[in-house]
Amino acid sequence: MEKRKIKVGLLLDTFEVPAWAARLIENIAASDFAEITLVVLNDNTEEVPAPNKALVSKLINNRDRLGSVVVRKLLETAYSALIERNTYLPDANQPINCESLIKHCPVIKAKTRRTTWCDYFYEDDIEAIRNLAPDLLFRCGFRILKGDILSCAKYGVWSFHHGDNLTNRGGPAGFWESMESWPETGSILQILTEDIDNGAVLYRSHSCTNTMSVHDNVNNYYWKSLSFMQRKIRELYDRGESEFFSDVAFNNRHPVFYSERLYRRPTNRELARLTVNKIIEKTKLLYTNAFFLDQWILLFHLKNEFSSSLWRYQKIIPPKDRFWADPHVIRRHNKYYIFIEEYLYSTQKGHIAVMEMDDDGCYSEPAPILEAPYHLSYPFVFEHHNELYMIPESAENRTIELYKCVEFPSKWEFQMNLMEDVEAVDTTIYFQNNRFWMFTNLAENVGASTWDELFLFYSNTFPSRNWTPHPQNPVVSDCKSARPAGKLFLENGRLYRPSQNCSHHYGYGFNLNEITRLDDKAYAENVVSRVKPHWDQQIRGCHTFNREHSLHIIDAIYRRRKYL
């Protein structure tokens, strides 16, 4: 007997929806686990105030409001002209007509009883919705929902809150995080309750805040978060109601206080203050970029025991026309071979280079060993069956590429694409329990960031083009700890995964995550140590850690003067 799909109803204001929502509707309609069976269309019409009899009377009666509107427009124009000049494409909020995707669905046009902020459905419409028996309703329209609509579908009303409800309730989406320069911007998928932005959380994720563009800040996590709905509906379909909602209850078992303010649209006074602060921040950034170079460098320490004091690490500083980053190490012939990304500012493209280091810390200049027409970085090197392999990051080519060393350390031959048509970064392989585990960060949707979500795949053979996705994918959805930062390693019998902290800015810091479960059913890890760029005033970030034998090596953003 064929398993019944999850029946989804849509709550829309109009058939014209933002592009991210249209993509979500399209994906659900095309899926093998869900179907759209109902559209509830907002049939409210705004009351239009009667026009004043004379223009003079109209201006007099609305002079305060008119002045406020003019001031706000001037502030918004100043912000757009001086700060937010570049827009990120594709635009997640571009209006798209989705009627063709749902033309087969019955449509209920619903008027609601409206209070200042909320919509209450009338009983006739509630009954009509219940008769069509949707499993869940997806809110992509109306205002704050209250009353019987919240319980008329079997699994409730599912809704995005584009903000972390632990730190930000209200709105506008992505505005306060960007304008107040928060290090990260959260987003959740929740089942709505009567308590605003405090429903049962189904999914929570965090992205790095774009502090110089509200538009781009919102755009990134709109594109990313559309996957949350698909993932949770598929999980409900695969696991079944009892197991799924048992986990939901467990994950929402604690009472949670909210002690921040309820965020609202900024007043003109607030907008003026925020705009002035942003202009100052942008001016400082322009000054810094004009006179200083934030350059990736290498730092190392030779020690038999685990070397955890970063102030002891010695710097390897490249010439000012390039940077060196993503160090990975192989030890052969009583030497360390350090494979790095070498990025030339003149070409705006990275290639893979190698440098040698002896046991006294004396090192050679890097020599290029692998170049492509596209950017290469993160040269993950590893040994299997006495053969040496490399997986450099080739996201610009939308591939995960495998190379084999045919003449150590300088000659490498392409073997195969492990994956194609993927935007994957910093791929890292680990062998355990007769399986090869592939850790890689992916952007599932065009427009989303590659910093936020870690995906796990496995294969019983290597090399292989056939990788099974882990059922928990993505196994991490948080810019603070998702992206790989080096090879996995054992220390005192425990397995650790270095991960990047991409809050604040790209390459802000790295972590050690202890992996507590790794199998084809479940994955679990905990961040046990966080590294921040605080040990040296010139260090602005760090995002890779590797060790081999006695060599411990990291990279770091090093601020130096351009012209001295």
C-alpha cells in the first residue's frame, strides 16, 4: 500500500508571493512526500479613508504625519545611498505569481475579524478548512493569527519567524540584527500558538549578520530557511507522527524566558540614530580598507603534546601581494609538507601550493602544485591504501574533486568528481567502522550562504561517486560551528572535529567539536573549545587547525599597514 503524502494547506494574502516562498511551494508540490491540497486566500480589503474636500484641508489635517513620512524617506534614502549600495541576487523578495503551481487546489477566500495586530478567522471558514482536512497549514500571509485557525489542521499552523525568538521577537525581519551589528541572525520554523513568536520550535538556525546591508542580511536567510519546511515535512513523513512529535515535545520541554524588548518598526528617532552609527561604521571600514591589509597568514608550533596556547605560535607572513591559508599537513621523509591555498590579489583566484618544514621549524617558500581555471582552496590531503589523495575546494566549479598524487609532493592527477552540481566547501573525509564519512558545507539553495550548514555523507568504498546522505542532514545548521576547519583527529580516545566560527565575519574563529555519535542513524557533536582572535591585537580572525606528529598549524587574519 502506497504511503499517503502529507497534505499541506497554504495561507496566502495573494497568489503573488516572495520568490523564496514560490520556490518552497514549487518544491513541496514536486515532492514525493507532500502535496498542496488547499489555498486559503486573504479576502480582507483595507478601508480607504474618505478624501478631504480640499487639498489645503488635507495638508493641514495631516501635516504631522506628512512631516514624519518626509523625514523617514530622507533617512531611508541616506541609508541606501551611503551604506546599502550593493544588492545581493537573486532577490528573495521578488514577487512571483504562484497560481500556476496550485491551480488544481480548492481556494477558500477568507475574511477575518481584525484587531490592531491580529486576524481571527470566522467559524464558517474554519469549518470549510476542516472539511478539506489538511495535515498542516503553512502561513505565508495574513497577520498574527489567533483563535481556532491555530488548531483546525491536524498538525497546526507552521510559520517562519525570521529571527531567533530567544533574542528577537517582533520585527522587521533582519533589520535590527544588521543595523545594530549583531554577530549573528537567527531564524526558526515553529508551530504557532497564541503566544507571539513562542510556538513549538521545529527548526532553529543562525547565519552571520551582514552588518552593511539589511537587504542582503534578509536575503541570505530567506533563501536558506525555505529548506527548513521541506526537511521537517519529509521527516514527519519518514518517521511518522508519534516519533516526530515526541522529539518536538522533547526539544521544547523547558520553559524559556524572553527578557529582550519586543522589536518593532523603528521610529524616526531610532532610524536617525542607527543611520548615523552606520555611516560612522562605514567610514571606519573605508579608512581601514584604504590603509590596512587584512591578510591570511600561517602560524605554527612544534610540540609533542597538544599545543593549545596560541600566543606561542610563530607567524609565517606572506608578501603583501598574496595570502596563505587553509594549511593541511602530511609528514614524510622526516619532514612536514604543508599544503595551502595561495591566493594572488592580482588574479583574484586561489591555487594549491606546498611548503616544506623540518623538525626545527625551518621552512621553504611555497611552490604552486595545482591550478585550475577556477578558484581552489582548502587542500584536504589524506592517505588511503598507501596512496595519497587530495580534495581541494572547487565550489566555483560546483564540484567536489578528487586528485591522486603521482609524484610527491608536486604532481597530482585528477581522478573523479565525488559530487557534481553542488556548491560545496571545505570537504573533509574521515574513515571509521569500515565507512568513509564525508563532511562538507553546502548551500542547498542559490542565494544561501555556504557558511551555515554541515552535511554528512557516507560510502562503503573509496573512491566513489555514490554517497548516501545522512538522514539528519544537515547535521549542523549554525554559522558558529558548521563549516569544517581541518581534519578530524583522536585525542585521549575522543574524536574531535575542528569547525569554523563564522559569526561576526567570515573566519572569525574556530572550535573543537567532540563527536559523540557517528553512524548511519544519528550524528551528535558538542562544541568543547572555542578559539577567538584575542591573543594578538593584529590578529582579526582564524579558521583552520591541523596537526601532524609534533606540528600544530593554524591560519589567521593579520592586519598590517599597506604602505609601510
